[in-house]
Amino acid sequence: MKDLLLGERAGFVNFYERNSDGTLKSGKRIHDANGEIKVHSNSSVVVVDWNEDGKLDLLVGSGIGTDGIRLYLNSGSTTNYRFTTFSKLELNGNAIAYNRCYIQVEDLDRDGKKDLITCEGMANSKMYFMKNVGTNAAPIFTSQDTLKLSNGTIIDPESDPRFCFTDWNEDGLFDMIWSERPSVNPHIMIYLGQNPTPIKSNKVHREISSSLITVKDNRLSITININGVGEKHLNIFSSKGLLLYNRHIHQVTSIHVDISNFASGVYFIQLYGSSLRNSIHKIILNR
């Protein structure tokens, strides 16, 4: 069961450990080398393995732009977290500075690398997508785009947007659940993803049948037809679009993937190549 990490109005970062029955223990504040971690106000917290070393790190947004987005790398272990100091995330060499900054980290363009999605939570605020042009272990951001609807309309919250990304309707696309703090009539909105992605296209030919995919003893076995020349690829995506497995296929007809680290949920298997039509199959793991 997952523990809970929360920001707050006063700018601290609070940790709530979960008991075995699902309830939460009393909260305690997260510390760095100088004491309790604290930004100016309205702390926004994301837990992510930022440098891909197998340990969870912290990103902390703030109510004031001069605080930037702080990155606290875990210098402890996977179970004994330790945060000593922080650096600030940068956009094209300058610290990212938005007031009432809310942050999410997702591979939104599904290229296998984590991206940054953030916003400025003041009047006339905008929501920004920052593409990672570095690596998954060392993200680099050089430009930003405003999030838009499919008709080109900029998503323009009135104040203090809060959002997350998930596959709400399980069609293999990212959807966004979104709220704001308007002066009247607050709502929770769902924006359904529509843009083409690596695991959804208008021409899907199911060349992998369910009879050729088996799961046994934490091993996913896939039997495929690789007739034809040219490059071929096998990808496995999570329901959120995160690329979990990638392999170039040569002269093999069966592939075995260790899925012992895959949690219960929906996954998509994609087979494509220069001599193959795009083939997709959805599987559900129930641990």
C-alpha cells in the first residue's frame, strides 16, 4: 500500500506512512541537511526517480517564483531516504520560475523519457509542457508549449489549476483530470486525449492474437510472425503510456519478457516495422 506525501499552504512537505489496514499514521515533515524542507508557500510535491538510480527523489514547487522548482536527490537508500540539498530545475539554462507552481512528471509524448508539465497558478495562468531533450536519467528542457485542446484553444484556467494524467477511458491515450479555483461554479474536468500516439493509430491491424500471448510464472511469452525484411520492434507500454520494454526483433519467433516488476493493471503490446502493419494487443495483469 502506498504512503502519502503532501505539500501545504505554509510550504512544508509532509509524510504520512500507511498502516497495514490502510489507515495513515500521524504526519511528519521531511527534512534536508538544514532542517525541515520549506518553500515560501503552497508547496507542490512530486515523488519520482529523477536520475534513474532506483531511489525515489523529490520535486517541490512553490507559491513564489523565486523559489523555482526544487529537486532533492535521495542520497540515502531505497528504504532510508536522505535529502541533503537541492538544485533548481532549468528551462534553457534559466531556473523555472512560476508563482503557485504546480508540477507533474509524465512521459507525455511517449518517447520513453520523462517530461515536465507545470503551470502558473495565478490569474490568467497557463499550463506548460516541457519536452525532455536529454535522457531519462538526466532530463534537459530547452522549450515549452502551452497545453491546448484539439482545436488549438489554449487551456486557460482562471486560477490555481491542479491536474493529473491517466488513461481514464483505457484507450491507450493520456487523458487529463483537471480542476481550478474559480470565483464561481468550481468543476472537475476530464480532457480525453485524441492525438495519435505510439500505441494508437487510425489503422490498427491485429497481427498478434490472444492465443499467441501467454503469462506464466512472471514471464510474458509472445509468439510472432516476422516474415519480411527491414527493422521490427516490440514495445510494451503501461496504461499511462510509459514505455516499459523495447526490443529490436531479428530472426526469432518467440520472445520472453520478465514481468515480475509489473504491477496489476492494463498494458499494451505493440509490434511494428518497415515490413509490418502496426499491431497492438491489450493485456490485463491481475496480481
